[in-house]
Amino acid sequence: MNQDELTALFKKVGARKPEGWARSQIEEGIPQLARFLFLRQAWAQVVRESDGKWIDAQIQNTDKRPDGPFAGTGLALRKLRARGATDEELTDLVRGMQVELLFQFCYLLEDPGAVEPEVKDIAWALVQVDNKGRLVGNIGGLHESVLETDPTGREMRPRGGAG
């Protein structure tokens, strides 16, 4: 695939600055399409800032199963709303924490951190495979692109400015 075709594909799958992603893949040999697609799919799991329905869903799940897993989330959301927290504030808080976890998870794929000496040689990675499950290559440096793939384009900066 040449750079123009790859640029068109990046544009089709929703990348901002598709030329840069394509150029990096072609010139530097970095599997940018795989990186972008993984991060796009990961971001799809993050609460959308324009949708507060998740709050009601969490509270309803708690009402149905008050002793179930994650029931504390619904309880906390109900209490925070009762104390005047807006859906926008709750969404910004939860979204920020989810993205921080995504960043840390992506970083963990590169560096397992401080571990016991007996397991220092154990590592992990995200890899790209073909449609038959054969290894294509390592997908590295994901943490470096978490913020630039924020669907809002603001790289997790506050909406409408600070405050």
C-alpha cells in the first residue's frame, strides 16, 4: 500500500492528521494503522463526554443488584448527584480516570515496572496478527498516542476551557 492509499485508509477509519500517521508508517516502519485501530477501539470503551446516560444505567444496575459487582459505583453516583454534582462533572471525572487507566495500561505493555528478581525476565506485549493468527509484529509505544487519539480532539483538556 502506498502513502496516498494509506492516508485515505487512515482518513476513512477516523484518524485526525491521517497524512502524519501514514507517513510515519511508511517512512519509519511503525505499525501505525494497528496502533491507531487499537487505540480507537480502546477509546470506544471510555465514557463519551456527551452522554450522561451511563450514570442512570449504573444507578439502575445498583438498584437491581445492590450487592453485585460495581454496585458501589451506582451508590456513589447517586450520593454525588444528591450533593449537587452535575452529570457533566461526573462524566468528566470518570472519563478522566478511565483515560488515565488506559494510558497506564498502555505504558505497562512497554514496561512491567518493578518486579521481583525471580520474574524480571517476564514481559508482555500487544502484537498484530494476520487473519490466520500468525504474528505480524509488535505494536509498541501505545501510551505515546493515547492523548492524540482522544475523540474530542482536545487531548483530555477541559471542555470549554479550565473551570
